[in-house]
Amino acid sequence: MAYFAQFALDAPSVAMVTASHNENGWTGVKMGAQRPLTFGPDEMTALKALVLGGDFDLIGGGSYEFVSGFRERYIEDLTAGRNFGRKLKVVAACGNGTAGAFAPQVLEGIGCEVIPLDVELDHSFPRYNPNPEDMQMLHAIRDKVLETDADVGFGFDGDGDRCGVVDNEGIEIFADKVGVMLARDISGLHAKSVFVVRASSNKPEIVVVVESPVSPERRREMFEALDAVLRRNPEVGAYNQIF
């Protein structure tokens, strides 16, 4: 919703209080100053040095403005004119994180029969840390999918920007396969689109990349980087695909 607000409210910068990758009790701020980009390692390192060095002036002059009804505006944007061809029974698992305030209503708004699972907001996360890559959460979704004969289960992380998937047989579909399926679907909607998909499941430091390069030069850079990873880690068994 923070990223949506940047464009809907014409705000060039964003700061979102979040902790989805941290254990309970630890939080942080995700930020960016050139939409739609957020700060990466270089920007965060520079910010750290600025803060620790006290190299800034608090000149004041800022202001605060509360925008009412923005949750409803966000949900309307996600659901308006969108509907599945058939009614799906969907488990919406939120791990008691903030997605519980949005995801069930959004799924209902596009025509799903929603089976809520841990959608009550509770910062103590009483059942498990809301991490859709954690097997404890995925197994809870699996059990609910099989119990209710649902078509699919979605698991959202603490701030709602990651989603895990469990199919109707209770099998987890990990991020590499989801990335490939999304790339195939989007490429069918946009002529001459190009996606580079990089996937791995047995090297935690290797991440999935699904990107439409903006130029042949960028595409070459990506492949060179991927090839370098494969040369350093021949046991990864990863694959590259172009659509």
C-alpha cells in the first residue's frame, strides 16, 4: 500500500515501518526517494554513515497530513473490474500480520470464497512468524487447504508484500516456480516482452530474479552475472529461461 500511495498521492519518496524479515520485537524502515525504487545496499550504507556520523541538520519545517479512507481506496484499486472466471475457494493465511487487514477483503472483492486463517492482527504473532517461506506457516496452510477442500492457499508475510502458495493437493509451490508462471502469464499479455528467470532452491544466498531488461546491454549484464554465479557454484543446478 505504501508503494501505491506514492503514485496515488504523487509523493516522490516513501518510508514504511516494517519488520517482515526480522524476528518478532525488531522492526525497521523501508524507504526510497526515486519512485518506484527503494534503497538498496549502497543507499542504505550511505544512510548508515550519515546517521552514525551525525552529518545532518534538523532544520524543521516539515508537516504531517493524515489521508482518510485510503485503505478503501487501495482495495478499490485492486478489485475494480477484476474477477475470476469461476469462483475459487481460497485459504488466506496472514500469520496475524498486517495483511489480515486487506487480503481477505481483496480476495472476496475479486470473487473468491475466502477461508481466513490467522487474519486477526496480533503483533505478538501467537502461532508462528508470518513468513511464507517458512515451512511451519506453509504446513499450516497445507492443513487448512486439505481440511476445507480449497482450490489454493495463499500465505502473506508480516507486511503483506510476499506471498507463498500451496496448491489444492497441499503441495507448496516455491518462489522460483511462481516466478516462472507469472513471467509466462505476463509475457502473453505484452507483445515482445522479455523475461530473464533465475531460480535456485538449494543455495540460500541465490535469489530468484524475474526481470524484463530495458536494453540489450542490461540483458547481457544479467546473463554475465548469472553465468558467473553458476561457474562459482556448479552444484546449484539452476536454470535460465527467456520468454
